[in-house]
Amino acid sequence: MPSSPEQQRCTQATPSPGDDMPLAAFFAQFASFSFNKNQSSNKNFSRLIKTLKCSPEDSPGKRVLREGFNDALVQEFNTRFGTDGNNISNWQNLCHVPSGKSSFEKFI
């Protein structure tokens, strides 16, 4: 449980509105923040930190936010590209390679 006002401000969240993608759902927790899907994840995170007026890098509140953001990034990657490194369709999706094993083998 956050103890300082800074920790409370930087970790205060509202329930997600139901967006099924992890990064959008993470950012949607913060009512005062407007997620921009056209910006990189890191730019959105930087804007979130500024919006919430969190302290410097080593603050406990910012660490909690960073951990949540990192978890959302991993979940987003896994949702988009899968978790099986041996699955050729996951690699094709990640690398935007045409379907078919021979096309993929030529690519690599």
C-alpha cells in the first residue's frame, strides 16, 4: 500500500474500461492520462510520468509504475506474437514474412 502522497499519486489507478490489449488497458487505468496508440509505448509512458508528476527515477511510485508498464509490454508482445519460439507462424507474424515455409526460409 503506497504510503507517501507521491506513491499514492503515481500508483493510483481506476479499473480498466475493457480494452483487450495489455498496453492500452495499463494506460487506461489512469483517468488523467490519454493513451495515444500512434505514439511509441515509451513515449506514452514518459507522458504518463509527467501527467502524474512522479518523482525522479528512484522513487518507489515510479518503480511501481515501471513494473506495471514492463508487465504490460511483455503481455502485449506475447498477445501479438505468441510465446512459442519454435512456432514458425509466430516468427512470420513478428517479421511480416509471407506465408509458406519456403518463403520464410529464404527470408532467414
